[in-house]
Amino acid sequence: MEKVKNDFGISDNIVEITQWHKIEAERFAQKLQNAHQVEGLLSLDCAPTDNRLNLFHYNNGLEDTRIVKSLAGNFLGHHLAWMDEKIALNNETAFKTDFVIGEGLKLWRRVSPNNYEEEIDWSQAFCVKQENGASRIWHPEWRKFRHDGNLSTMTAIKVFIFNDTSYLQKFFIPPSRNKQSVIYRLIFTCQKNQSPEMIGGLWISREGFKVYPDKKATVGLISPLATTAEIF
């Protein structure tokens, strides 16, 4: 079994997502597959609420699938060997996030030093990101969240936009559990002339508004087998 570097905490709580969330994720995965010609593994980052999945990013799902395989082996009693084939396929057909395609799918829109004043509504929470992975979050009540170092000031946002090509999108505050923010990372396998198939995913919890797997995070499985009517 391939070793997976886990710098994060691991939970044995296996989550079932709602049927509505699954349907919403499947619809977007299909749109992305059609626009991007994705083949291989695709991960979708989402901030789930009762009514919406609130998808905010997508990426190559190779590393996330390796984590799922590792956790499934620990908690489900087997290694899900069929994932080896999915991983091997993705090694051959890996893709990178295309911000232009994401803009076409209305995940975000481009902003520049020339148009940010017209594009940005400072009364609303938003995120500005760049293709190198850097991002900044604005919240109009940022002073209320002084404990969260993930939030940026207005000046910091402007400096960030002047630094490189940037993309603006609405910011969805992740749901909270035990005083930590939680996101879903749903994973699909995509093959030519076939609809994307969800193979489960990860839930990730961490302090602050930026949630990702690191040594301060806790990660657990999202079941590919069952859905529920209740939100996590």
C-alpha cells in the first residue's frame, strides 16, 4: 500500500452527505468535465449549508484520493484496491485548475487594478485568489473576527490585487462544529464519454475561515455509499 503523508489529525467519524448536496456536486462535476475535458480524478471544495453546497474551488483529486484510500483502509477494514486503478489513470491524465474555465463557469471573475473599484462590493464578504494558490478573504465585519488571522484589511486586499492577476468570488463562511470551520472535499472519477462518478471524499475541520489539511486540521471520510437528510 502506498504511504500517504498525514500531517493532520484523523477522525473515525464517517460522514454521509445529503442527497441534495450530492446532486448539486454531480451537476457541477458534469459541467466542469464538459468544459475542462477532465479525465482522471477531480476534487470539489465546498462550504455546505442546509440549502446549498456552495462550491468554491476545484482541483486535481489525486492526493485526496490517496488520503481517502488510506483512511478507508483503516476504518472500513479493506484498502479499496479498485482505487489503485483510479490513481494510476490520474497519473496519466492529470490536469491543473484552469482559472479561465472557472471564470466561464461563473465560479469567480477576473479583477485587476483597472476594474477592481467597479467589481468589488465592500459591503459583502468575498475572496480574492491567484493562480499560484495565494488568496485573501475580506469580511465587512472583519473587526468582529479579530481572532481569525485569515481575514485581510481593505489595504491588504488592494495590494494583493496589484501584485498579480486575481480572481474574485463570493465568500461562504464554512459551517462550524466544535468551534472549528468545516468544509467538504468531494472526489469524482471522470472518464471520457461517461458521467462523473463520486467516489466519496473528505471532510476537513480547522480553526479560522481558511480550511485545508495541515497539522492544525482534522480530516475524516465522506462515504461514497450513503446519503442522509441531515447536514453535518
